[in-house]
Amino acid sequence: MKEEHRGLLEVSDGVTKKEKLYRNFLSAIYWLQEVHFLGHVVNQSGIYVDPSKVEAVKNWKAPTTPSEVQSFLGLAGYYQHFITNLSKIAKPLTSLT
């Protein structure tokens, strides 16, 4: 698979040179096993939340004002796909706002 991809890159490189277009291979990254993107990790197993983001939410200090509660609920809402029963968990917090 990598050899086939490498061959395609060489063909692409030939075409771009012919057309006087250039790319910086030092800034290009190929054959990664895992990509971290916007707080998520993407790999061959699927997409899941970056563990460092989970730790940040766990260590978040308790909100004390309605705007802090709303801010926290907004963050949690972003990850609702990954949190089962979020609406049940968030209901008491929502009533505080």
C-alpha cells in the first residue's frame, strides 16, 4: 500500500514540476497512524475525543455563576455525541441558569 502511494506521489511530483508548481515535502506528512484534530483523535479504529480534553473537563473547576454554568454546558454539549445521557446529566445544571 505504501509503495503504491509512493508511486502516485512520484507521478504527482513529475506533473507538478512539469507545470512549474512546487510543494515543500518537509511540510508534508504521509502515512500517519493517528491524527489529532480539533480535540478529536482519528485513527483506523474511528473518531474519539482526545483524552487530554477529557482530563480538562474532569479538572474544570465548579461553575459558580449562571454564565459559567452556560459556558460549561456549551462545552459539554459540543461533546454530546460521545457522552451518553448528556441531557439527563445536564438537566439539573440547566435549571440553574
